[in-house]
Amino acid sequence: MFGYVAGRREIATAQDLVGANRFTRAGEARVEPAPRSQPTAEIPLVIRDPKAALVAASALPDGPEKSNLMSVAIGQLALTDTDAALNWLQRIGSPEEVQRALERVVSALAFEDPEIASVFANALPAGIARLNAITSIASGFAHRDLAAGLAWATLLPPGDAKHAALSQLVDVLAHADARGAANFVGALPPGGERDALMVAVGRSFAQQDSAGAVAWVKTLPEGDGRRQASGAVIEQLSSSNPREAVALVPTLVSADKQNAVLGEIARTWGSVDAPSALAWVNAQPPAVRDLLLTEAIAGLAGGAPSEAARVTGSLPPGDLRNRAIQAVAAQWAGTAPESAAAWAGGLPPGEARDHALHVVSAGWASADPVGASRWLAGIDAGEGREVAVKTFVDQVSVRYPELAAPWAATLMEPAQRDAAIEAVARRWLEVDRDAALAWVAQTPLSLARRGALVRGR
């Protein structure tokens, strides 16, 4: 007899175990008594003698039940005899069953003993299964022994798995001790791996100690690592202390990228403190003021689009106002398309209004094509309506040709109308030929173009 103990209940044979168990997730077994009228609590399974359990389970017919039982026993055997556990894995069955068993064993051991779990992860073939296993083990190390986990991760072969493990562990370290994380990452060999880790370190460092983070960045050698770290520090400060972020740009950012970085700061600043951001923007040199104002208004539009629209409306007519309108439309359409549509439709006729209607129509049609269609029905005829309708048709014709069809035929410009009808018809013919042919027959397309559609040309 080998001993299975579940709570106070001992299961004497493998056959008994098969009847009593249901495996609820990878790597964990649960014992359930026979069905009763009232539900009963599930009791975790414990194997007293994994080797004896494996001998008995190996005598069972091949199949999921056998591999599940053996996986549990192998996982417990691995804690005392890793080599024996690996040998037993090869007896489970097909390569696919062996891989599933390896995944269950890693899942069961990742938090209990991540070092042993890593041995089994290494036996997995390269690919998503091994990547997931390494990620689970990194979580286990982060929970049990962060220092050991970092040492383990640095020895992994280069690739996605190593990057995922290091990123996860460095992120944990950076939140607890940003300076320690900076020292760890700085000691890694130069290259893309180290440069990518600078982002998490820089962001956490700036959050914990902005002065220390700035001093650290200034000690880094020129290169991608310094640029990554500088960007992360400035990004973090943009929301917590934007004036400090602005002050860092001349010393931490190359001249050719400074305006773009200042624009990103203006957008973030506008989203958290628009009055201060706008006051700062208005004090900037004319050469960059327009760019920064557009970004600050876009940031404001992300949280308060009606206020951003009000600020935009106070700008004098011209390119700056047009760009600001486009920025507001892009932000507002994603959060409240009906309100954005009402605002865009009320703008003075012109390029800015047409672009705003295009952005609103595209966003609304993607999220709620039926709602967008109702909106189109209420727009007065004119260039703005043409823009909105054409955008709607382009957006929905692939997934909902029957919804796009009536609108395609309403376009006023003949060449655009015919092209839209043909595009909708081709898609509709693929999914509902009879309905598409009936509709095409009612359109203003010429007989020759209708015939070409029917023949698939």
C-alpha cells in the first residue's frame, strides 16, 4: 500500500484515487467524496510516498487521468529527488503529455521551490510554454527570495524568457529599492537587455527620489541606456513635478528631440493641471509655443474635453486653432462620441470641421456603428456630412456591409459614391450574395459596373 492522505481520509490504491479525484487546475489535485444531496468542501491531496504512488499510477491505462495523477506525484517527488522526478516524467506517455505534465509540475513548484521548478522549466521545448513557465518561476522567486531570483535570471540564455524574468524581478526590486535596482542593472553587461531595464528603474527611482534619480541618470554613459533612463525619469516627473521635468530637458535630452519631449510633458501637464500648463506654454518662445499649446490642449481633452473645446474656441482662426480642434476631436471621440459629434458639427465650415467630423465618425462607427448611423441621419447636407458619411462607410463596410450600404448610395460626388458602392458590394457579396445583388440592382451604378460586380471583376 502507498499512502494518500486527504485530510483524515486515506486512499489505499491508485484505482481508488482515480475515482475520488477531480483535477481543478494544473498542478493541483482535489479529493471529492461521492456526490451527495448537499455540496461538500474539497480537501487538498497529499501523497505520503510519491515513488510508490508513481509505481501504482503507471499501471493505469494511458490517458489524462494517469498523466494527471503522475504529475502530482512527480511534483512532490521533485522536492526530494529531482533526477528521479525527471526520469519518471518520460514514462507518462506521448511528448505532448510529457509537456503538459512539465507545465503542471512547474506551476505546482514555482512558488513552493522556484529553484527546483526551474529545472523542469528547462526541460520544456522553446516557445510559449517555456516562456510562461519562466514567468511563473520569476513570480515565485520574487515572492520567496528576490536576490536568488535575480541571480538565476542573469544566468538564463538570451531571449524572450530571460527578458521577461529580469523585467519582472527588476520591477519588484525597483519598487522596493530603486537605488539598489539601479546598481543591479548598472552591473549587467552593456546591451539591449540592460537598456530596456532602465525604464522600470528610472520610473521607480524618480517616484521615490527625484533628485537621486536625476543624479543617477547623469552618471550613465551616453547611449540607449541613458536615453531610456532619462525618458523614464522625465515621464514620471511630468505628472508629479512637471516644472522639474522641463528643467531636465536641456541637460538630459539631445537637442534634436527636445521639442518632442517638451510636447509630451505639455500633454501630461495639461491632463493634471491645465491652468499651470497653459500659463507655462504661453510663456515659451513663439517657435515652440504652438506645438506645446496643441499638446497641452490634447492632454486637457483627455479628462475635460468640453473645457478643452472652450480653450480651443478662444484661439484665433488659423493653423494653430485647426490643429487644436483636431487634437480635441481625437480625444473626445474616444470617450463621448455623441458629445464630440455635437461639438464638431457646430464648428464653422472648413477644413478643421471636416477633419473633426472625420475623426468623430471613425471612432463612433468603430465602437457603435448603429449609434453612429443614427447620428448621420441628423446631419444637414453639405461637405461636413459627406466627410462623415464616407468615413462611416469606410469604417463599417468590412464587418457590417448591410449597414454601410444605404449610406454609400447617398454620397453626392459621383466618383466617390460609385467607388463606395463597389467596395461595399464586394464585401457583401462574400457573406450574403443574394442580399448584395438585390441592393446593387437599386443603386445608381451603371449597368456595366453592376455586371462587373456580378462577374466578380
